[in-house]
Amino acid sequence: MDQIIYHNAERDIAQILKNEKKNPLQQVVDYLYNTFSHYSWVGIYILKGKILYLGPWNGVQATEHTKIPIGKGICGAAAKTGKTEVIADVKGDDRYLACFLSTKAEIVIPIKYNNKILGELDIDSDTKNSFKDQDILFLEKITDMLIPHISNL
């Protein structure tokens, strides 16, 4: 059953990006937030220089972390290494930049092209151990799909 949901979501997001309507990145963020109940906050950061700037997002409230230097926090760590960060329990990771008291888990997937970091997809969950292998594979495919839509190629 879960595989069908992820497959359908991948297809739907491909369609959103293909249509190239106004602000496709916001549409993808909204889709992820509204489709997956365990995603409590979804945002895309864009890398400019050595700073990640918050772009489109969706969640109950805004994050105070609108600018994150490379190497700072979980987002900054993912931008530095270029590797997906999956944190099962944010309270146990001293790199975590607290945004919301409700957040228990986080996944950050770099958006990269030819080994150059363009930005990243950052998702929080209000449930510990929320992100499974299926989420990782799915979200890594989605970030690859976002590459042509990131302006700093």
C-alpha cells in the first residue's frame, strides 16, 4: 500500500514540475506537506555563497531559521557533506537547530547537480523514527526532479 502512495506522489510531482505553473517549488512543498501526514514541516533552502536561504515552505508556522551557514545545524551539515541526513530523534543530535517544540525527527536531502550543492529539501516530523528507507529513496528522487527548477545552476 505505501509503495502505491509514494509511486503516485512521484508521478504527481513530475506532473506539477512538467506543467511549469507559477512557483512549482512551492507547489511541490505544498503537495508533500498535504500528502504525507508524517511530514509536519516541509521547506526548500537555496544555497547562495556559503549560506542556505529559506525558500518555499509549508507547515503550521514559519521557522526562525531563514538563513543557515554551511556546516551549522543538520541542514548546514547536509550542505557541507552533500549527503542525506536522517535524524530519528532530534533531541539526541546536538547539531539540531530547534525550530518547533513538536519536532521529533528530521530529514535533509541535498539538491545537487554535478556534485555542486544547489540547495536542499528539509522535512520535520512530530514522530520519532518517522523517516523510513522508502521516504529516503522517494525524497532523493524528488530532489533530483527539482534540479532544473533551482535558479542557481
